[in-house]
Amino acid sequence: MTSRYALAVLLLATSAAVPAVAQRAAPAAPAGVDPRVAALRDAALKDDVAYDIVEGMTTEVGQRLAGTEAEARARTWSAAKLKALGFKNVRIETYQMPVWVRGEERGEVVAPVPQKLHLTALGNSGATPANGIEAEVVIFPTYADLAAAPDGSLTGKIAYVGNTMMKTQDGSSYGQAGVARFAGPALAAKKGAAAIVIRSIGTDTHRLPHTGTTYFRDGPAIPAAALSVPDAKLIEALAKRGKPIRMKLVLTPRQVGEQESGNVIAEVPGTDPNAGIVLIGGHLDSWDLATGAIDDASGVAITAAAAKRILDSGKRPRRTIRVVWFGAEEVGGFGGRDYAAKHGKERHALAAESDFGADKIWRLGMTLPESAKPVGDRLAAALAPLGIVRGNGPGGSGADIGPTVALGVAGVDLNQSGSDYFDVHHTPDDTLDRVDPENLRQNVAAWTAMLAIVADAPEEIGPVERPAR
Amino acid sequence: MTSRYALAVLLLATSAAVPAVAQRAAPAAPAGVDPRVAALRDAALKDDVAYDIVEGMTTEVGQRLAGTEAEARARTWSAAKLKALGFKNVRIETYQMPVWVRGEERGEVVAPVPQKLHLTALGNSGATPANGIEAEVVIFPTYADLAAAPDGSLTGKIAYVGNTMMKTQDGSSYGQAGVARFAGPALAAKKGAAAIVIRSIGTDTHRLPHTGTTYFRDGPAIPAAALSVPDAKLIEALAKRGKPIRMKLVLTPRQVGEQESGNVIAEVPGTDPNAGIVLIGGHLDSWDLATGAIDDASGVAITAAAAKRILDSGKRPRRTIRVVWFGAEEVGGFGGRDYAAKHGKERHALAAESDFGADKIWRLGMTLPESAKPVGDRLAAALAPLGIVRGNGPGGSGADIGPTVALGVAGVDLNQSGSDYFDVHHTPDDTLDRVDPENLRQNVAAWTAMLAIVADAPEEIGPVERPAR
């Protein structure tokens, strides 16, 4: 999951949900579940396809940094995999995008006491000279404290920003804490800082820093890194002792210009071309620190495994299910924009994205047109046996489907529990060990039921209007 | 906790405990607990001294690799701290020892697919050339498989040894799994290997490798590293696919010759110089990857905090309590041997060591002379309210007190639960975050009760004979 879109989407989901709870009408009487849907759902609880995709992608491809040779290998691997699974119209659509790559990264406190630091550069970070910089650290417990610092007050200094993140099931704390990463570096640069280190936007206490993109817009790109949470706490503990802290940083990432990235597309063809496409997927690229098992090999695997169950069900769906494994999400949502630019004019009935890890799905969110309200009731009834509650939030969240959804497409959210997601998100720990096969199966079952219902719904699923963002 | 002594001690404890359970006599009727002991014990459940020591040592000193300037700073810090706490006869005793220091360390799979690895050199590892080595990997699922390989069969290859470790409360799995680290590198060198990588001797699944000493004796020191557990699993998953694996390793540690290390000693003077010394402590040095919070700042802190409670109790104990913060434990137990060489002829009544983390104490082990059997009953009764069981194992385990105990000194073990210890042991994660203040207080309470009983026991606590090791 990336930052910009995710931030907007998460903030919206949270702010929308709060008043809605108060006004909520009494729940509708439970609808019956179509036995075919129930059977497909329950069979998916024994799914092995999703785990096989995650295991294969993490082992045989590994990290998949956007715009690099590794992401290109991932596209080749993915197209072959999707063909082997029996999908139709499998193809790769490429586009150009600016690419940033990591270099050397080291940091240490040099005074008042030597302490080695575990840190990692943020995406788009500027570089220090090859032998690094050493400077005094100015402590900002929160992003608001940094914002309050006068312009020019940080000249020649290294800014430290705390901005502690709490665990939340819906991930809403990512927006609040994450602004230190999304916007902190540009703000520190504006105030004259030579570099910035932030406490990782994460909820764990391991010595594994969380990377992620930051945006400098038109300003200068200063060196910008995230400290692991224990290292950040150490800085704060040293700061409390009152002596000046000096830090040395070596960060040598670089921008390597426009490179090729791409989306991988596969379909389960429908019988009614006028009924609109059901667009699902996740993102193929990952950060470079790990093999991107939960972010987002799991998302592409869950959605493809569910679509394959419809493909293999012996009955062609009414609507075409289009599975897209988007490229270059982490670094700014390039794949999602390219898809919308190329396919936005095709009729999309509904869109849904999986990009929040591999934990169980706990909540259903929907944005449907009035004509499709019964579809929503059927979805809620079919998902309830999996432990999924019908929420009040919108559907169609996600950075990759965002540009398409923004054109007025209905959407469903199958929200995964995010309480532990930010323990691992964007760290070297995002490996296969973080994926629980049972949780993955619950996801596949929910997605299978959802697809069986929406792809075959006799109702018209037309455009929706969404609140302005 | 180091390897050589720990291995012997743990294997002994395990093998001794198993038959003893079967033969165990009915427990003695519960002895009453001296109200003074109970009061000291219960007051210690509010202790802040131990946490303050751990916090201070990890923040103000940081890593304390044996024989380096950092360990010397730790001695200075410690002597000042122990004096400030009111201990008597605080002094530093130095000795010389050979010192190994870490260099650069990087590794990657280069074929069949590029995958970056998280690894760390083992103590005493040899070095690769500065630009590294690249070679084919030969997979040995266990240490026994490596042992079965013919001499010369690994010429020019990199050996990989799995030897998975399970969680055990008493830590006994460390010996069984750990042999891959203690002895695997020398064995691989003997068979011609150019280098060796092992699966970390650890029970976690984070991308944080576990270091620790290996011993080459008289053979050549080849480059030897531990992969994090997820990286080791990745190697095994690639191996299952059947294509040859090639790995690149850059490891540039070096031996820097004889350097100064030392023990820090402090006392609570007793009233009866003929009653023998009660020797307690842990080790001051740590591995260099982290701040050594659980290994072993916690051990030195717990023992000193308990001794301070006796010091401040208003009544001088009968026996002198000597707190020793040993140097250079991790790299071969140099501090413990120096102490025994300098002090072994003094009369020691009893010895006890804390070097197994910061989790709760669950079991009491004792090796006491016949004359002191009632002391054992009183200990068991006083510790039971803390949830501590009376075990059948010996007392006096530990690498640092080992050489003194071997001279025939009685001993007590206050065994900490080790189920999670090897999640963190010797990794970059051994920081303050791993220390639960409540668990630390339970330790201090147990140690305080133990000291109150043994330091004041009217019984003679004379020499003991132990089974041959």
C-alpha cells in the first residue's frame, strides 16, 4: 500500500464511518444465500492457489521495485502464471515512469555516545555525499512540532520527527502518523534542514525500519530516512538527557530517470458485454527491502485465486471479471493511472482491490447505485458466515482502482484487519513468514463469494456518484 | 549467554533433569517463610533500580563488545553506577584477551534468481576478499548431514546448514541446534568449504540474524555467517526447486590481537568473613549488533538490584555478597576464568548467575551440601509465591561462575523462562523494548529473597562435589 491515495482513502473511510454509525437504520432481514454461492465460498476455504502464487512470487522473483528489471521479471512470471491458471486475454501493458533506486544507507549517533542506527532511505530521498554528513539533531516529537518551527531554523541541522503510530484495525492511524513521512521531508527541507530522520511509520518494536515514498514536489530532495522504532526511541531517550545529539548519515540513493513499468491483465470472459466489467486486483510491485509477501503478493494472489474459482466453476459469469496486477503502486500509483487512461472509457460495473495485507477480512464496505441495493444485501448475507460484518463505509477504496473508481464506478471493499499490518508494512520483514495460509483462504472465500454474486447479478450496476474528496 | 559453557551446562541440566523427575521423592512439608524475607521479597516487586540500570546502560553506553573501547566505557559507567548505588569495595579488575571485530557484511543469492540476504558474521569468522567470494551452495538440512559429507567434498563451495531450533522453556534446544554454529564452521573448513552460512540459531521469523561465537581451534578460519530465519527458509525453498544456487558473500571481520577487558566488582560486606562469599552477577559485555538489554544488561541489573535491597535493608548480612559484572563472556568466558584465577582460593559459600534474559523466573535449581539442606527448603518456600517451582536440576549454572563453581562451590539457579529468549538472543533486536519491567521486578524479588536467605543462613554452606562434566 502506498501513501498518497491510501491516505486520502483511509481518511475518507474513517470520517465517513463515524456519523454513519449514529444514523444507521435497523439491519435488513437476512437475505438467503444462493446455494451455488455458498458452495463456491466454502470450497474456497480449502484454496491452495493463492498461497502457491505468494510462495512462487516471493521465492522465484523476490523483491519487485517499480520500474526496475526485477519488476519486469515479475511481469513475465505473472503473465506465465496467469496463463497457466487458465485465464483468458492475458497481456502486459507497459508505460514509462520516473525511477528512484536505493544506495548505501548507514547511520549512527556520534555524540553524546556512539550508537549504531538501523535506518532506511525513504523513496525519493536525496543523497548525502558518499562519505556522509554529520550534523546536530533537532528533535520534533510530532509532525505538528516540525510544522511550527520557523523557516530557516533548521539550516545545517538534521531534523528528527517522532509522530508515534498506534495500531488500528481499519488502518486509519496510517494517515495521522504517516504525514511525517509523506510530507515531513519536504517541510524540513523548506525550513533549511540538511537531512531528516523520522521514526518509522510502523507499530512494531523490531530493528527493521519502514520505508515508503515521500514527496518533495518542486522543492529540493534532502536525504530522508526512517529509523526503526527502537532506534527512534533511543534518540528520544538520549534527547531527554539534554546533551546535544550529533548524527552521521550516509545515504546514496539516486533517481535514474524514466524507465518501463507495466500492468499484467487477465480475464474471465463474461457472457454479457453490456453488463460491465468487474475490475479486481492488487499491485505487483513491492518495496525493495523484502519480497513483498503481504504488500502485495497476497492481494494479487487472493484476487486471482478467487477469479480462478469462477473460471473453473463450470458456468461463465454474466460479467467479465478482469484481474489486474498493477505495476508501480508503491512509488506513486503509476499503474492505476495508466489503467484508467487506457481503459477508463470501457464500461466498468464495479471495482475492488486487495492491498492491505494477508490478515482475515473483517468488514464489508460498499458504494453501489440504488438499482443494485439487493446486491449489497446478498453480499452481506453471503459473507457473514466468514465472520465479516457489514460496515457503513464506502466501497472501491484503493490506490490502483482509485483513478477508475473516480470516473463513477461502483465499488466493494473487503477490509482486512490492519491491526498488525503496520508491524511489517514496507520493512525487510515482509516475507512469506508473515502469511498465514488459513487467513489467506478466508480471503479467497470472501472474494469468491463476492465475485459469484456481483459478476452474475441480474441487476444493473451502473455509475455512482461519490462525495467529493 | 555464550556458547561453549552454556552448551555444556544446558546439556547437563537437561540430561540430569529427566531421570530425576521419575525418581522424585514426595515434596517436603512447606517450611515457613521468615517474615523479614517475605517483606524484602514483596517490596522488591516494586523495584525500579534494575530497570534503571538496563535503561541507563543501553542508552548511555550501548553495545559493549568484549575487549573494545565500548566495553571499557561500560566498565567506567558500571563502577560509577555501583558506587552511586552505595556498594562497597567497587573496583575493576582487568585482563588481556584476543579480540575479533566485525567488518562489512553482505550476501546475496545470484542464481537462480537474485535475492538479497540478511546475514551477520559469526564471532571468529574469517574474512572474504574485500570484493567477496561467489560460489555454489551445498545444502545440508542438519549438522549431522554436514558431518556425513566426505572430507574434501566441499572444496570451493559454500556450505549451508539448516539445523532448525525449536522453542524450549529451559533452553535445552540451544545445545542441539547450536552445534551448527559452535562447531559447523570448523567442520565445513575441514571438508574444504570456502565459506559457510547457517540458519540462525534462533526461534523467531524476523529478518534479523543471530550472531554468536564459533570456534576454529587450530584449523583455518573460513568466512562464517548466520542467515536470518526467513532468509534461510528462502534458501531451502530455492533448493527444493532443484536448480543450483550460487551465493555471493562479503565478510570482512578481523582479529585485532590481545586487548584489555575486565570485570567490575562490588560488595555488600558481611559480618562473618569465615562464612564464605555469596557470588552473584551476570556479564557486562554484549554482542555488537544491539545494546544487549536482555543479554545481559538485565542479568547484571537484576543481581545488583537485589543485592542493593540487602544493602539497604538496615541489617548487614552474615556473608559478604559479591556482585560481579563479568567482562568478555560472549566471546569465550574470559571474565569468568580471570575471576576464578584471581579469587578462586577465597572461600565462596555459594554462586548464582543471571544470564538468560529478562523473562519471569519459573524454576529453582540447587546444588547444596548436605549441611545446607534446610536452606534449600527455605528457598523453595520463599520463592513459591512468585510462581517458581522447585526443580530437580542442579544450581550454579552459568558461563561466568562456571570456573569458580567447578572448584566445588555450592550454587543456586533461578531459571528464567527461555521460550522466547532465542527470538532475540544475539540479534539487533536485543534492545530495551524487549524488557518487560514487571517481569524484571519478579526477578529482583526472587533474587532478593534468595540473597536474604543464603547470605544470612546460620548453616554451614561448605564445598560440594558435582558429577563430572
